[in-house]
Amino acid sequence: MRWQLATADDQAVSVLARQLNVPLLLARLLVLRGMEAPEAAAAFLNPNLRQLHDPYLMAGMDAAVERLRRAVERQEKILIYGDYDVDGTMAVVVLLTALRSLGAKVDTHIPHRLLDGYGMRVPVIEQAAEQSYSVVLSVDTGIREHEVIERGRALGVDCIVTDHHLPGDHLPPAFAILNPRRLDCNYPEKELSGVGVAFKLVQALLAQRGNGPSDRLLQSYLKMVAIGTIADVVPLTGENRVIAHFGLQGLSKPVHPGLCALLTEAGLNEREISAGDVGFRIAPRLNAAGRMENARDVIDLFTTSDAGVAREIAARLEGLNRERQRVENEILFRVEESLKQHPEKANAHALVVSGEGWHRGVIGIVAQRLADRYHRPALVIGVEQGVGQGSGRSIAKLHLLQALSKVSDLFDRYGGHAQAAGFTLAAERIGELERRMEEYCRTVLGADDLEPALRIDAEISLEQIDESLFEELHRLEPWGYGNPTPVLVARGVRVLEPPRVLKEKHLKWRVTQGGKSFDALGWGWAERYPLPAVNRPVDLAFTLDENVYQGNRTLQLIVRDIQSLTST
């Protein structure tokens, strides 16, 4: 990896440290995250529910709330049109719970990934009209569904869209559209997730006589909102930071039987939940339902009051997640074998791979792993009966939806955002897609863009590391996209003992500098063995973590990269 030491204005750092009375390192990290103004930095360090914006600042909110309240008063039937990923299912749970609390007659439609594919479908709207639903409320989808929404209007169905994906040139003819990315929307937070937008609608619906919902009521919803927000990898800054902060607090004290059962299966019960726990342990289990079978299980998990039923559903999700891992690894193995036979593909500016019968539920994860491993945009396509169902993931320097728009004539359907997208196309067009994506990516990506780079936040010595420093860094949590875990570098560190292999894939060794020593862990580093010899100096890039074992807390270094020095 290329190491890139981030630069910050030293004077701004000093001023901020003095004004907030915080260590220089914390002030530097705040400045690097765009928090140079003391008011913004103080708000960042001290999330508060008062930092949530007025939902009525969002374009379309008045119309949406008025229509839904009228539907509740008249006992009209409302259908929530969901999505099958974590963001979409959490949005369904949040809106379903809120509308039921208001006395609404409300049901849900959750698309089946393999049978229905992504997005809204005309037959579903037609069936809703036949069954006397007068309002269809979309979540995490709908912003580009012109045909479906036009059909609903013709049938007398009022469609209310809640979405966070990028709109097209024109908005669909919905009764109301809630999407902070609308060009005519002045809502301050543009980076809400799908469930974040749904939550703003709930916040407005639950307001009474000019006053917003109580803090306790808001926090009861924020657990679900935080899961979807973190899982959808939106920036954990601004309003999303507030959502994640309070949502994680609630997840650490679960009450609902479905949440308790899920955390037990994930091995997270009776402990503090982090954003990493949500991203790597909770979200995959919830996603497995929509990827492998039907996301309806997720809705049932969080709406049942029966602890026994909740345990059964959570166990089923656990089994589906294991099956998802198996299928994912099988496809990844096939891709890797193909790339070995065609190394020119691995060196292209864009990876486009396809296979007959590849499971559509996991190709997005495979695309992400390829993008991470080869550091270039990756499109993975499963082919069935002459039709390619594709999913793409990108790197920081390429806006994936914009890239796909340059070749949009190849697709039957496509949509997404900067880092992730989905599409369908005729199988015979895959070769042309590969050629044209490569041509476009060569015009916007340079050689440096395709080389992985590790951003270093600050240089320190191991002598500076103690519990006080860890607690100061901890104030920046929750970490995630937009607020990454601080990466530190210590130079001239010496290795005290040879590394030990843990569970056949991780490395653990001891390092020292200036009289202090720490355990250093390299997750998945066993294949990088051997490391520098004992007593050889190295530069170590790492994040700081705390290990808790039998009640004892010790600090440890999670190694991101290591560079050997030639001198002793």
C-alpha cells in the first residue's frame, strides 16, 4: 500500500484544541474530518437528539403526512412497498410500527429478490388497486419508477415515495416524494439512508400539536434506523451520526424478543454494540433472508411478540447466512480461477465478470470483495435464460451510477448510487458492456487511482499510547464511512517476538518502542508470513483497540500495514 499522511492546518488544530480543551491529536482528527469550527466540533463530539432536523424541512413532507393521516382517519388501506436489503426492511419495520401505533390499516409487500428483482412492479400496483388499497407507500425505492407510479395514479392509487437514491432528470408523478436528493429539496442532510428518510416521515407523523415526539419514543425507533443506516454505508456524520449514536445505545440494551434473539445468534448479547458489529455481524444475518430466500422473515422477526417464534426466525437467518457464505465463496473461487487464466482482466481498469447460474443474492457481495481486493470497479453478473442480472461496487474515484449512465442503452433496468448499483441486460450484451466500461474507466481513472492507498491520520510513538488516549479517540465513535477509524503510524517500532498464527489465518506478535510494548494483531495476515525478524525496526500503521478478557482490559494494535526498514 501507498501510505498517505493526511495534512491538517497546524494553527487550526492548535486553536481548536485550546477552544475545546482537548488533546492536539483529537483536535487534529476533528479538523481532518471537516470539524474545524468549534461549534461543529463540539456538536460532533456530543451528539444530541436536538441535532435532528425538523422533518418538515423535507420537500413533500406536508403532503405525505396529510395524506397518511387522512388514510388513518378514514381507515383506508395502506400498502408499504418495501425492499429486500437491510436498509429497505428496516424502513418497512419502522413505518409499519409507526402506522400501526396510529391505528392504520396497513400491510406490506416485500419483493422476492430472485422472483421479482429490484424495484417496483406494475402487477403489484394493479393487485393493490384490486384489493382496495388507496395508498401505496414505497421505502428505499421508487424515485425512478415512472411507469409503475403512473399506473397507480391511473387506477386511483396515491403513491407516496420515500427514497434516497439519485433521481433521474424528471420525478415520477407520485402524490408525494420524500427524497433529500431532489434538486428542489432544501433538507440539510442529503446523505440519509432509505430508513433514514422513512424515519423522518415517522418523526413528522408522530408529532402532536406542534411538538415533536418525545426523546424516549424517538429512541425506540432509532435502533432499527441505526441498523439500516450503518448497513447501507452512508456517511456517519451529521444527522446520520446522531442516529447511529443513539441507535447503538439502544441496541446495547435490547428489549424486543426479535432483537434479543438476533443478538444472541450473532454472539452479541449482553455487550456494548459497535458500528462494526452492525456492519459485520448483524446486517449479514438480516441480509441473508433477502439474498437467499425471502426478506419477509426480517419483518416477522421484528414484529413478533413471541420469544419462541423470534428464536426460530433468528436461527433460520443464521442458517441462511452460512449458506450465503458458502455460495459466495464458491462464486469468488470461480472468478479467481478465471482471472488466473486471463490475467489481463485483473489488470483492466474495470472488472466485469459473469457466469451461468450465479446466485443473484450474493453477486453484490462478490462484487464488493473484488473491488476491495483489486481496487477497481467491479461488475458481477449472473446469467439465467439469456438474461444477465448484475451488481456493481466501485472505488472512491469512480461514481458508479454515472459510469453506468454512460452505457445505459445496454440495460433493460439500472439504478443505484456512487458506490453501488444494480442492473439487468441481455446476456449477449455483456461483452459490449465490458468493452465500453473499460473505455470509460480509462478516461476517468489514472494509474494511481487503481493502487490502494492507506490514509494515515497522524504519527505517534508507542510511548504516547495509554488509556487516556484511547478514551479520547473513543469520543469519535461510531466509526464508519465518512468518519473512519483513525489510522496511526509509529516509526522505528521493534518486534519483540516472532508472530503466532491464530486460527490458521490471523497473526499476533509483540512490538515495543520507548519502554512500552503492545500486542499487535494482523487479521487475515497468516498468508503474509514471514514478517520482519525479531529486533528489526519497522514502521507500523495501525488502529487502536481494547481487548477485554475475563474482566481485564488491555490495549492492542490492529495492524493495517507494515513496512520494513533496512537499518537496525
